[in-house]
Amino acid sequence: MGDGVGDGVSENWRKAGWAGAAIGVIAAGAAAGVAMERLTVGRGMRMKARLALDAAGDYGSLRGTEGTTRAEDATEIYYETDELPEEKGSRGRLLRRKAAAAPTVVFCHGYCLSQDSWHFQRAALRGVVRSVYWDQRSHGRSARGLAQADGEPVTIEQLGRDLKAVIDAAAPEGPLVLVGHSMGGMTIMALAEQFPGLVRERVLGVALIGTSSGGLGEVTYGLPLPAAGLSAVRRVLPGVLRALGSQVELVEKGRRATADLFAGMVKRYSFGSREVDPAVARFAERLIETTPIDVVAEFYPAFQIHDKSAALQRFADIPVTVIAGDRDMITPAAHSEAIKAELPAAELTVLESAGHLMMLEYPETVTGLLGDLLVRTGAVAAATNVGGHGRSTAGSTAGTAGSTPQPGH
């Protein structure tokens, strides 16, 4: 590449380096894909293996009653509801006339994922509690954000209002328990900031999983970068992503051409254990790879300015469960510890050998902690059996104020 503009672009890529690729798993795996397009050895064999894994697992196949609602900018937001089974006979009809609305658990997924990322929790909670699963704008089965088509940036505040629209449509009355992973947790914080009356009057409890209330601009993604290098990445990466977002077809072709590199990056930044089920790892890869690069580019800047520490006080008087992975390089455990510092009564559990997608990596442990929260809030009876699904071998350290570490579930 010659002098001038070309050298400037080359220097930008040099500064971004592996940090660009690392953030690429949560932001743009395609960045590395374009750079490594010639990595083709054995691709046909590995592609067959991926297809076999896709056929073997039913992950992401659970479906509920479909619904859609409109966000404030008219973007269509897709959600599904898992209703409780109705009691049959005259007693059931009598109870339905007299009973107040049942509690509803609303699950909010993270960046570059979809509602299907709650597969194991959904399987365990079916028939136990009424649950709503929704796809964030421009993710899953929801439509692309209309405001973004008009050039407006994505904001975490906007996502909070999207959640309010889902609640108004899918759970307009009755108690709520809100569960959020990563960006989904930030969405819940934004809801609380903008609609404190809703939280005060209806929310029984909150679970914040692998998320952050702010300071994401300081995350190193597990890379040994000096302060100057990290600062350079933060300056360069948004522009790199915008450039990639303008070349969707090329970038997606590059991502497909380097599926092995992309799969390795997904596994590294999604899971903390090397023993993760290959079918689960492939499921995570499928979830992330379906997010177009221009959507990645639209959302990424919002995380750099996200700050909802003050909004956490809206949850001060209700049960809060905070779950972190000690090997999470996307939202490190220190961010969950910061949430705990703002909410001393919250119950914090740090899962050993767990990465960012801990609800897939250790689903039984995470589901057990959610079951504990549902009992504490009164959303389900203490004797309710929340079925176990998947691995539960993560150790944990946990604590409300003054407690001691406890073993994993």
C-alpha cells in the first residue's frame, strides 16, 4: 500500500490488531475474517463437521406464542410468550376469574445474540412460570431499527424504551421479574432509569448476568495492551466498524471464508472452559454469526458511553441476583462487583471457569440461581421444582453482605 491515505488505513489496522478481532466476536468477527480470507486448509471437512453439529442439536428450537409490538420509531419488535398451562374444569375457570395476573419473567438477551440464547433456562422454566422472550431491535426476528435507517445512532436508552413496549404488549399487568444478559442487563437499567414508577409498582426482582453499569471503554478483552495501545484501539475501532458496515457483502464473504478463525474466536470469548460441549459452542457461533456487520457497527458505540450506575438505585428495595464469570473478557467480573457495590443487598455469584455466555456454558447453575430468585420474590412457590438442563460443574463464590463463599449449584 502506498503513502498517504493508504498508509493511514494500514496504521489504523495495525493499531487495532488482535483487539479488533477480539472485539469482533462481540462486535465484528468479520474484521479478522477479511484479513484472513486465504485461510482455507481443510475447510470442506470442517464445514461438514459444523453441519453435523447443527443437525445433532435442537438448541434454539423452543418456540412460544408469537407476538409483535411497535417501538416508538415504529420498529417491529418480536417476542414470544410461554404461558402457564391452564387448569381444566370448573375449578380452573373459577380460579381464572378470581386470580390476579400471574407473575411474568421477561428475558432480555445480549449483543449479537437473540432470545434463543436462553434455550436452557426456557426449557427448565416451561410450565413453572409465565415467561416472555424477545429479540432486541435489529436482532433475531425483530426488524431492523427504523431510526437507524434514518441515521439515528442506537442508544441504550432506546433499548430501555423498546423493553417498555414489549412489557406493555406482552405483560400489561401483574408482577414482573426482569432477567438480562450483557446488553440485556443494560437494557433493564435503562428501563429503570426512564420508568421508575414501573419498577416501583410492578417489578419483584431483577437478575443481571454478565453485564455492566458502565466503564466498558476500559475493558481490554483479555489482551496485554498498554494504556496507549488501548486508547488507540478505542479511537480507531468505531471508524473501522463503520467502514466494515458499509461493505456488508464483502465482510460477510470474508467471515464465511474464515469460519475456522471465527469459530475459534467465538469459543475463546464466549466460554471460560475448554470442556464446553462442541454442539453448544457451535450454537453460540450460529447465534453470533447471524448478526450482520452493519448491525454490529450500529450498536458498538453505545456501549462506550453507557453509564447507568445511578439507575441501579431503582432496584435497591427488591431482590437482585448478579451473576458473573471469572473468565469473562467481555464484561469482566469486576463490573458485576461494581454493581454489587452500588446494591449491597444484592446477591453476587462469580462462577469459576465461566466466560461471557455462562447461561449456555453452565446452564444448570445459572437456572438454579434464577430459580432461587423466583422463590425469593414469590414468583414461584418454594417447593417448585425448576428442572435442571445442561452442565452444573462451575464452582462459585457468592455473597450478600457479610456472607461466605458457597459451593456451585
